[in-house]
Amino acid sequence: MKTTGVVKNTDPCGSMGVSKEHQAAGACLVTGEVSTGNKEFAPGLTLSLTGARILLHELQKKVNPNP
């Protein structure tokens, strides 16, 4: 599978995003990793194990900012 470069950017709120135009098919939305271990959770939401852990950690910080 040919991969293309993944462009990561930061929005004004500081969250990391990936420009979909530059993302390889099946690439993790968070890390850009292309792997057979990636899982598609919803259309356009493919995550690697590392990407899922990062996303979970970020969600937990938003839901419970003061543990």
C-alpha cells in the first residue's frame, strides 16, 4: 500500500488534527500510522492501538480535568 504524508496541525484550542486530504487510506487519524492492526470505529475514524490510547487519555482529561 502506498502511503502519503500525513499533515498534522494544531487548531486554536490546541487539539491535534490531521488534514484528511493528506491521510493515507486506513491510516490512524491520530498518529498517521498505517498498519493491519488499525481498527475502523466509524466511517473516517480509524485508530491504531497507540492512537486509541492517546485519544482515550485526551478524552479522560477533558471529562475529568482534576483527577
